[in-house]
Amino acid sequence: GSKKKKPNCFEEFFKDRTYEVKVNINEASPGKSFWHDGRQLELVAGKLPREKTSRFNVKEMKLMYIATEGPNLPKINLQKQLDTTCSFSSIAHVKVGARLSHLQSEAQHICFTLASRIEFF
């Protein structure tokens, strides 16, 4: 049978707003943001494949975009959403890339909750 793609945190949190693009690293990428099918897509992370080859032999990269607005999608502020979810403003800038990479990594099972949903007694 075919392998089912494992989810990543971006896909769990942003549901139908995610859009993955595979690009040849020797060619131009779509850029930081672009419109596709009536949706404004913003680049959130990029990832090189996890192969046992040298990084100099890598041919393509996976870019993860999030739709910040479009038909039937309420407009969101991606930077604010990510900060609310991952507390980027509270960590050192050098750690942001690693955290984004973790969010783009596949997982067996994802279980999370938003801080706004936690009640204190």
C-alpha cells in the first residue's frame, strides 16, 4: 500500500491553510509571499531533505506556506499567530530557525492546546 503522509505541526494548527512547495535549489523560489488560487500565501519555513548525502548534493527544498487570507478564510496575522502558539518573542533569535524546523517535521501523533484554552482554578 501507499505510505500515508505523517502530519506536521503546521498542518495540525493551520489545517487547510498550509501549502507545501518543492523547489529546485538552483532555481528561483516563489518568494516570501504570493497569491495562489485566490489565497495570499506567506512563507513560514523551509526544509532540506533528510538524506544521507552531503548538503552540497541536495537538489530540492520543501517550503511551507500558510494562507493568511482568501476565499472562506478569515484574515490572520501570521507573525502574531506563530508568536501566540510558539512564543517566538520570548526565545533567542538564533533558536527561531530550529523551532520552525521542528514545526515542519513529521510526527506520529500531535497533541497540543492553545494557551488561551487553558483555565486556571
